[in-house]
Amino acid sequence: MPLNPDAVGEVGEVITTSWTSKDCLLYAVGIGAGQNDLAFSTENTNGVPQQVYPTFAVVAGSGNASRGQRAMGKIGSFNFAMLVHGSEAVTLHRPIPVEAEVQMQDKVVAMHDKGKAAVVVIENSVRTMAGEPLFDVRMSAFIRGEGGWGGERGPSGPQNEPPVDRAPDHETTFATSPDQAFVYRLSGDRNPLHTDPSFAALGGFDRPILHGLCTYGFTGRGLLAQLCDNDPARFHHIEGRFSSPVMPGEALTIRTWRVAGPDGSNTAVFTTSVGDRVVIDQGLVRFS
């Protein structure tokens, strides 16, 4: 059967999962951390307690989850080869602990009819075993060939655009390794699109592309340093849209503009680029 628009509001089962110090360290090196980031890349540096990058939320507990139906399984049937990652947002209620056992539950929060495609939005709420909110992750999936049921098109147009009348307040460039995907994949995403040349060719790429969420992690790492002096307790929210693929070995430039938040909060908009090509746009971050 095709997609089921009535699935909006459907929730998955409560899932239990966990992570360890090693998982956090592996994620850190997967997004390029190392000698200059000892609080995130080591657990035994003298006088430096281990901390966790806020964007670890997108992979936290991967591979350790208990059995249970997810909300995505309730949206109907579609060809997974037609799905691309559209956007990702993380809202943190407190710093992510170095190790934890948690419970999570996801929900279908929106389905938009784009005519020749559909956009499905899933939110995953993660809580401690005592029920206290830890973080929420919201992602959108763009599914080609699955629109046309006459539903709402959903939001469109410019969002979180940088000011055009001034230079960015911060600019950071990170080099990625030609082998970056081989490290990042160990945090959970083993899609051969990122490592197998023949599989990448089926998707129309000359060679394997970098995980979008790896680029997202490099971006979050840059924002944490630019805006929060590398203090995860000051980092509250990040969102962005994937606008172009990245090849391993390309350099990522994160440009950030501080702007006034609607409620007076500390807010910034950002882009991530490879040269002149923007690879993450509609970026927004909230911090203290």
C-alpha cells in the first residue's frame, strides 16, 4: 500500500537503549575530534572530565535498542531507495551523560504532500529511566514518488536565512579525512552508500559520499566552540536542512551569524559549505 496520511499522530512503542563512554569517544573521533578536543576524545586525560558532543543525540544508543515497533513502520509502504534525509533537529534538556540507559518513543508529527514526493517528519523523545526529559530528535525524510494524495504541502520558502548586509560573526573550517566515513559508520550507520563504490554508483555518485549526519556532527562541533566555549551545558538546540552531499576529504566551513531570538534568547543562524557550495542551510542554534 502507499503512504498513509492518517498515520500522523501515531506513536511507536517505548524502546530501551543505552550507551557507554566508548560510544561517545567513537562518535567524537568520527566527527573529527582529536588532540585539540581532549574533553570529548579521551576519558583519562588528567584533570579533564569526559564530555559528550550535543549532536551525539542523533546516534545515541544505536545498535543497543530493545525490540519494539517504531513510528516509521506505521506510515505505509514505499521504496526506501527513494528516501533521502531532509533535515535534522536536536533539542537538549540537559547535557548528554557519558553513559546512560534510557527509554525512547517516537511519533509521526507531520506528513506533507509535495505532489511528486512526500515529506514525513518523525520526532523521537528520549528520557532517563526515571522519566526525566533528556533530549528530543526531529528528522524529516523526503520520499520521491509518494505524494499526490491531496494533502497540505507544509511549510516552504526561506527559513533561518543569514543576514545579507554583514559578514558572519564566526567562521571555522574543518578538514574531513578521505576515510572519514569508515570511522563515522562505526557509530551506527552502516549504509554502503558511504563506503561501497559500486553501491554509490547505483545512486548516481562517482564515489561514496559522506554521511549527512557526519557533516552535521562536524557542524555542531564548530558551533559548540564558536558560541559556547565548548561547554555542552550552554548548547540547547540545533536544526538544519541537508542541501547537498559531501565527499570524504572535502573541507567544511561553518559560518555563523548571531541574531536576536524571538524571546530575547541567544540565537544564531548558520550555514555549512564546501567552497561556494552550501551543504547545510536553514541552520539555527540556540545557546546560553
